[in-house]
Amino acid sequence: MTDKGNETLQNEENMPNLNVDDNVAGTTHLSEEMGTEDELGKLQAEVADWKDKYTRLFAEFDNYKKRSFKEKMEVIQSGGKDVIISMLEVLDDTVRAEKQMETATDIEALKKGCLLVFNKLKYNLHQKGLKAFDSIGENFDVEKHEAITEIPVDTTDKEGKVIDELEKGYLLNDKLIRYAKVVVGKASLV
């Protein structure tokens, strides 16, 4: 045989022997690839579905934040409305008291009238949750007192205690809204 004939024979020997069973296996492999493509398509659809759900949820949460912020601002802006309305009665009483002061001759009646207006003001504020607290004689507390000055005291039991109160401190619904301005006792240098 010639060299070409030997090459052909060797190539034929090296060639895989294709039969019907191999074709079926190749078809199965092709169908597995198509199944993988179907699976890939399903997964891509699922990813798109989750992405859509996430986007909608994020938008819904963003809308919730905006809506709650708007509601909070409305509450803050109209929160003082109740207090102002209750103070209008006291304002009306003070206007009437002012008119009475112009013509009144009885000082005791004026004092009683002013005391009534003052008590009405205190009552209305108390109804809204405002409470004053006493500081005189208590230990100085930076959480509720603001020291204006210190004065020397002659006894050690007054040292570090509130001696005088220049302005009362106030709580609104048990939360401090104004520190009491106080004078604190300190040891004298004798």
C-alpha cells in the first residue's frame, strides 16, 4: 500500500465508530441543553419577577416615608392649636380685667379679679400637661436646674442646695421643657 492508503486506513481506525446508539445519545445531550435553556429562561423570569416586587416594595416604602413625614409636620403645625384655643378664654378675661382697671376704684375687687384670671391660666396649662416643680431646698441637679450664681452660706447643710429660685422650672407631660434658674449655696471662705 501506498503512503496515502496507509494514512486513510489509520484515519479510519482512529475515527469513532458511529452507530444508531451514538445518535440517540447526541440527541439526548441536545435535549439536555434545551432543558437547561428552558430552566435558564424560567430563572430569568423569576429574577425579573423578584426585581419587580423589590422595585414596587421600595416605591411603596418611599411613599410611606413621605406620607408619615407629611402627617408628622401637620401634627407639629397644628399641635399648638388646642393650647392656643384654651388660652383665648384667658386672653378675653385679661382684656375685660384691663377695661375694669381703667374705671375701678376698689383695689380688693381688682386683686380678686386678677387672681381669678391667673388661676384660670394655671388651670388651663395644667390641663394640657404643664407642671411647675419646686427647687428651693433641693440639691442642685444639672438635669433640671440652671445655676445663675452661687452665694456663700453659713451652714454646711445648705451647701450645694438651691437657696433661691429666680424662674420656675416646668415639665410638660413629665418631660423637662424649661430648667429652673436658681441660686446655689457654696461654702463660705471664713
